[in-house]
Amino acid sequence: MSFPLLTATAALPAVGAIATAAVPAARKRVAKWVALLFSVATLALAVAVLVRFDPDGERYQLTESHSWIRDFGVRYELGVDGIAAVLIALTALLLPFIIGAAWHDADDLEPTRPNRRWRPTQGFFAMMLAVEAMVVMSFAATDVFLFYVFFEAMLIPMYFLIGGFGDRAHAAGEEEAGKQRSYAAVKFLLYNLAGGLIMLAAVIGLFVVTSDQLGEGTYSLQQIVQARADGDFQLGTNTERLLFLGFFFAFAVKAPLWPLHTWLPNAMGESTAPVAVLITAVVDKVGTFAMLRFCLGLFPEASAWATPVVIVLALVSILYGALLAVGQRDMKRLIAYASISHFGFIVLGIFAMTSQGQSGATLYMVFHGVSTAALMLVAGFLISRRGSRLIADYGGVQKVAPVLAGTFLVGGLATLSLPGLAPFISEFLVLVGTFSRYPVAGIVATAGIILAALYVLLMYQRTMTGPVEKSVVREMPDLRPRELAVVAPLIALLIFFGVFPQSLTGIVNPAVEHTMSDVQKKDPKPDHPVADKGWFDYKPVDGHAGGDHK
Amino acid sequence: MSAVATAGTVPSLWTLAAEPLEAPKIEYGQLSPVIIVLGVAVLGILLEAFLPRRVRYGAQLVVTALGLVSAFAAVLGLAVTGHATTKRAVVGMGALAVDGPTLFLQGTILLVGLVSVFVFAERRLEPKSQTAHVDSFAAQPAAVPGGEGEREANAAGWTTTEVYPLLLFAVGGMLLFPAANDLLTLFIALEVFSLPLYLLCALARRRRLLSQESAVKYFLLGAFSSAFLLFGAALIYGYAGTFAYSGIARVIGNADRQTTAVLAETAGSDALLLIGGALVVMGLLFKVGAVPFHMWTPDVYQGAPTPVTGFMAAATKVAAFGALLRLLYVALEGLRWDWRPVMWGVAIVTMIAGAVIAITQTDVKRLLAYSSIAHAGFLLAGVIATEGRGVSSVLFYLGAYSFVTLGAFAVITLVRDAGGEATHLSKWAGLGRRSPLLATAFSVFLLAFAGIPATSGFIGKFAVFAAAAEGGATPLVVVGVIASAIAAFFYIRVMVLMFFSEPKADGPTVAVPSVWTTSAIAIGVVVTLVLGVFPQYFLDLASQAGVFVR
């Protein structure tokens, strides 16, 4: 048996979480380094996954399969396709930066008197690693039940991360901040739990249907897809639609899609910036990923049936999120609404049912993760200097802290998809993919780009430019080495992928083609076929896009 | 004698007595668990009578624990030698059935009893009396609360060691209850375990009036329900001419109808059967705590000494569901189409009412009482499913639920202020800061109640709902999922209080328990997690045990 690389990638942060939590109370610095070390080691394993993954090989690779709960037909089945491999890499990539950025976030909670039992720092970093482990498992699981277990279980550490740790200073006072924080945490949990429980009904339904038709209940994605291809497994139209809705509801809450999005601004606004990044750049990706893997993979016909509605919801998310972002006075909530808009793009790309759209959506997940991380973490550094999240409390920062302002600008420009930075590629692909099938939707979505420019640039203008009026701003220190070390690599990545997106499209495209064949969709024929290829090499439908992975 | 003279001509109930008696055949081996427990209980009473007060505690503890352990060993022995599967049999002149469900539930009840003894034995929590450590039971239960006698007894440091034999009698009755194979044995077993419980409820050391009130309430309502059950049994006798389950099933199935002349007019009357069946089921639903027979639950849970509440909440539910399953599946199987819709209604109302009313509770014990009602609803969903998967899912759920409940109530005994246990929820604010370990343990139990993956509650809920869905009760599953989402809210509220609220200055302290309570809580946590992560072995056990002897 080969080395269980995926299990190791998921288990390492889990071990790290335990190790971090076990560090004695007085040694909080040790705890931080242990956490960082484990997250970096996990990144190494994730890179190994990416290296060992052969884009032209089997659909699911590095597979592992063991019996787990026989009575429910549940197996411990792991496997990655290109999409999952890339997202695992994203998760593992972001964690060291998140931990680095959060270095001092739990310090305030340290008790003044030594207390053997209360160890906030250890708990904070341990829970981050626990979330990472569960997210990696959800990306790697090819058993629906196994996925569900981690999809649900990750809510608990997230809940404590949101509710237990907030920004240092809060305009409304410590008590009010605590109330808002626990409100945000409870709202997060209730929304996601409700979604998850509805999904549970659908998961049970899937078990009943498979045991009815295949003789034995199974949750194995590969087995179900195979059985459907062989004609052994057929869902009735209504059953399929109901099951699809059960799954989609949970993923739409997680993603989040309008109108189930309202927990995100609260959660991101009240938690610390690194935790907000963890939510939007890592955890929420599970929702959109699961739409691609499970909704489309298990219920292709129902997905096609729901497409018009989903596309409308995605468009509403894009525009509504962007409009509300323009109107925000609070930086973190602004980024949260911007994320809602971006998740609208991802869902749009997935349900456009074109290969450009879906590769675009996958790349979007990765690039949105990196760009939001950059923007949010810099915003967090800014907030930690002034103790306020309100845009109006700043002004002229670029004169006193030019590096901070510069990184903030790059993060912002990435968010508004400036050509040359990575998110441009994915947004472009999503729009092209949407346009080729649904021209009107493509046009409407484009309006989101304009609004993105508006909210990003307005925020930059109000916080960074203008005269330095506020005394606090005047004494504001520039980015410290630790902070720069967190942000600089992220920005480098944004630029790198802006110029060389092929390195990812080569891995992602075969997986997208498999998904397309699951839903039995072909790319629409272009009206005006293009004769030669541009610098951005992209081959739709059949054949793999060339890349530098060979 | 005139009675003998008329016996030949007019058959009556009295004539049965005149027939020659056969010596009853008792299968001592198969009944050994019950015999051991009841025998040790009698021994406990003798110890109480003859041992000096100071050595009673130790002696009772050893005898009780040994009795429960050896009874459990007997159950294991029976199970290993195949009495759960191939050699299942009706024993004791048809009064008792020893089969899979019986042995599984007897094992569960014995373990629950054993862990309860640990919680009963705790003597570190109450302030030490002049001469001795005391437990949470009244020093002199017969003394008037607040009177001279009570003061003297307290000053003398007396303790009521009779609780151990009482517990054993209750356990003995509970062992008989799921095994009862005729209606009279059912009634007797019910009384055997109920009477000690009524007494135990009245024995609280603190808040004695509340405790006695709860006992009176429990007794009165319990007496009513017993009367219903007895009346129902009489009516069914009128219908079937027999108390034995197998006989009733035969008559319902129209296989053979042997009636005496006395019963000639009533025998076979469906009205008797339906009313009688409804009354018997009502009596059992009362013990289970299903709506609308749930009214006693919150008051009794709140008033009873917490160790007793934990024991009662866990073990009564196990025993009563066992009895209900046997009654419905063995005796009233032929009435399936009559009781199914009724149980549907009861299950739905129970799930919803339990979950909704719990939201408004401010006392942690009442909260868990309503939560237990909601769980009774979930269990009923499994009862409605088919034999085999339905029964085994209920068995698993009962095993999982009872340990979660025991652990949760054991935690409650530790959170105390000057007035004894601090059960008001507002006093639990900030508990997570003061004693993170205890709060974490309680959170594990809450998460298990809420059915979060990786806990036993999730697997149990999944098993029950999957069985219900397979049995065609999809609407029940949907209601159950919605009720779970509602229930999640108040479990989470307690977690918010513990972890995110500021500790109050005059808040309760967490008493440092002895090894007894600690091990009870530890067992609860371990069982909860093991059943949540590696449930297969126990699911196998439950599914092997899922078939009744007829």
C-alpha cells in the first residue's frame, strides 16, 4: 500500500492542533511556533500532493479507501481531482500566513494572573489548525457521508474562533463588542447548522435511494457516478430535485449565496482579520467546491433544472454584494460584502456549465482566497494600529505608512480584478464562460466589476489619501517585518498567477472536463471561431490545455 | 365447597385457581442478571439494618458496584453464549423474554447504573459536616425540612446510604421492564422500578421542599399512568383472553381464539383491543416522556437530586423504550396500521414541543428535561420504522444517549454556589474561563445532544432517521431535522454563556470532585467520542440484537 498522502495532509494539522493545545500555559510563544511549524509542514505535504498529482491521469488520484461504518455504507474514501488538489494547496498555503498575521491576536485574552487551565493562545492556534485539518478532509473526501462529517464538524472550532477572539479595541466598548461578537458567532453557527441539518435529511435520502436501487446503501461518489453511467442507478425526477435542493441549500449557506448570506458580514466584521480570512478564503470555499463536486456530480439533471434560478441568485449576489460594499463604513464588512459579490461570480461560473466558466470558477476560488487574504490582512494590520474598523477614522495613511498603503492598494486592485493580477484571469474566464451560454447574465455580471472598482478605490481614497488630520494616524508605524513577511508572499503570488495562470489551468482543466461530462454538457460552439491562440492558451471542450506541468 | 362444586358448570376466573398447579420452571441462568441485582439489593437492605452507620457507605458502595458488575458479567456471558441470537427464548413461564434487545438494553442499564453509582458516591461537593463527608442526599429524609430533626441529623453528619439499595431495586425493575413478555409482568416491572425512583427523587439534601414536591408530582402522575396501563391490560385481556404477548399477537392475527365462556361476549371486540392498546401505550409513553404525557419531566428533573436525575433520565428512557418496542413489535404487531399514525403524531408533536419549549428555559436541569423530551421524539421516529433496522437504531441511540445524559448531569452536580448547585443558566456565564476543562466536557455533551458529527449523538440520530426514512417516514425525518435545528439553538446558547460571556463576580465555583464524579464524566466523554468516531462495532452489536423472540 502506498503512503496515504491525503490522510497525512489532513492528519498533520490535526496533530498540530493537539500539540499546540498541549503546550503549557506559560509558554505561549512556543505554542505559536509549534502552530506555525505544523502549518508549514502541512504546506509541504500539500505541495507533495500537487506534485504527485498527474493532470492527465485518472480522475481521482492518491485514492484511499477503507471501511468505516458498514451499516450506513460509509467508507473512508479519499481522492483528489485537479480542483480538490488546487484547493488543498490553497488551504495549506494560506494557513501559515493566517497564523503569522494572527501572532498577537490572542495576547489580550491572556490572564493577568497565571492560570494553569485558561490558555487562550494555545486554544486559538489549535483551533485554526483543527479547521485546516477538517477543510482538507472535506476537499479530499469522495464519500458523501465522510464529507458531511467534516463539513459540519468544522463549524465548532470556527464558532469559537469567531466568538472567542475579537479585535483589540472596539469603538463601542468591550462589553458591547463581546455581545456583537457572540451574536455573530451564534448567527454563523445557526445558519450553517440549519443548512447542514437540511443536508442531513438529503444525505439520509441518498442512502435510502442507493440502498433501494443498488441493493446496498453507498455514499461513494465514484460508485454512484459509475452506477449511473452504467444505468444501474436512476433517480426519479422529483427525488433528484429534492435531494439536490437539500445539498444545495447547505452549500449556498456556506458559500454564501444571496439571500442566505447575512451571517457573513457579521462573522467577518466581528472576528479578527486572520479569522475573517479563514472564513472567507478557506472555509467558504468548501461550499462552492461542494457544489461543483457533489451537486453537479450526483445530481446532474437537477442541477440543469435549477440552473436558471441559481444563475439569477448568483447575479443578485454579485450586484447586491457589490452595492452594499459601496455603502459600508466599516472596512471589514466592506470586504465581507465584496466577498459575497465574488462568491456570486464563482457560483455563476460553476452553473454556467461551460468549461471556461468552471475552470474560471475554480481559479476564482484560489485567487479570491489569495487576494482577499492580502487585502483583509493588511486591513487588519491597519485596524490594529488605530483600534477602529471605520473608514472615516482614517485618512492620509499613505504619507505616514507608505508600505502599508502600497500593499493595501495591491490587495485592493487584485480584488477589483485589475489585469496583470491573478483574479483578473479567473473573472475573465467566468465572464467568457457565462457569456458563451447566457449572454444576458454575462453582461449583467460585468456590472459587478465596475462596482468593485468603486468600492475598492473609494475605500483606498478615504483611508490612505488626503491630509493627515488625525493625530493617531500621524504616529502610525509602518508595516513591521512580521507583517511584511505575511503580506509580501501573497502579493508575489497574485502577480505570479496574473502572469502565469497556465500553471494552474493545466491541473484544473481535466477535472472540469470530467465534471462537464457528468452533467453531459458541451461547450456551445463559438459563432466566430478563433484561428490561432493568444498568449493565454486555452482549449475548450476536448483535449487538455497545455501547461508547464509536463 | 360451593366454589368447587360450581366450577365444573360455570367456568370463571376462579376456576383457574382450582386446577392443579404445575411447579413453575425457572431458567435461573437466563434470569441471572435480574436475580443478582435484586439479591444484592436485598443484601443492601440487610447491611443497612445490621452495620454501624460509619461503615455503611463503604460497604454499600462495594456491594452495589460488585453486584452491578457481576450482573453485567452475567449479561455478557448470556450474550456470548448466543442467548441474544440463536438461543433467544421466552423464559419464566412465558413472563420474560431473553433475546437480543433484552440483553442489549440490560447491559446498557447495568452500565448506566454503575456509572450512576459513581455519581451517587461523590462526597467532596457538600461542605464537610463536623464528623464526616456528606453526599447530595438528605441526612434524615424523614425529618421535616428546616426542622429540629434535620438540624440534628445534619450536625451529626448522617447520610442516607439506603440510596444504594434503592438504586439497585430500580435497576432490577428496569432490567425486567424491556424483558417483560406479558402485560402483568410489564406492570409489575414498571412498579418495581418506579417506586424506588419516587423515593430517590425526594431525597435531595438542599432545596428539600422542591425535591419532595417533585417526588409527589412524579408519584401522582406516575400512579395515574400505572392505572392507565393496568386498565389497558385488563381491556386487552378482555379481548384476547390472555396477558401473554404471543397470545395477544395470535388473537390479533386471528390465528386461534380460545376463549372462556366468561369472555365470550367481549372477546374479539376491536373496541377493547384499541382502547386497551392505547391505554397501555399511554402508560409507556408517560415513562418515556413523550408529549402529551411529558408534563412531569421538567419538574421532576429539576427537583430531584441531580445524581438521581441523571440516573433516571438515562436508565428510565432505556428501559421504557425497550418495553415500548417489545409491546409494539411483539404483541401489537398486527395492529401496526392502527398504531403507526398515532405514533407518527406523537413523535412529531414530541420533537417540536420539546425543542421549542426548551428555548425559553432558564434552568439548566429543566433545559435538559425538555431536551430529553425532544430526544424521546427522535427515538419514536426510530420506533416507527421497521423491525430490524428500526429496532437496532433505537437500541444504538439509547446506548449513546444514556451516557451523554449521565455525563451532562454529572457536570451539573459540580457547578455550585453557596446555595448548593447553581442550576440557573445566568450563573453559568463565563464558566469556560474559570474551568475550561469542565466547560469543554459539558460542550461535548451538548454537541452530542445537538447531533454534531464526531459525537455519538450524530451517529444515533443518523441511524434513527435513516431507519425512519427507509420505513417510508420521510416527513418525520424532515420534522426531525427541523426540530434538531431548533434544538441546536439552545444547546449553543449554553455554550455561548459558558465561553463568550464574562464571568460574574458572585458566580458559582466549580467544586473539585473526587475521583468518582471525575471518572463518571470521563466515561461519558470517552463513550460519546468513541461511539461518534468508531461506531461500527456497536452498530453491529445493535443490529445483531435487533430481533425479538416471539
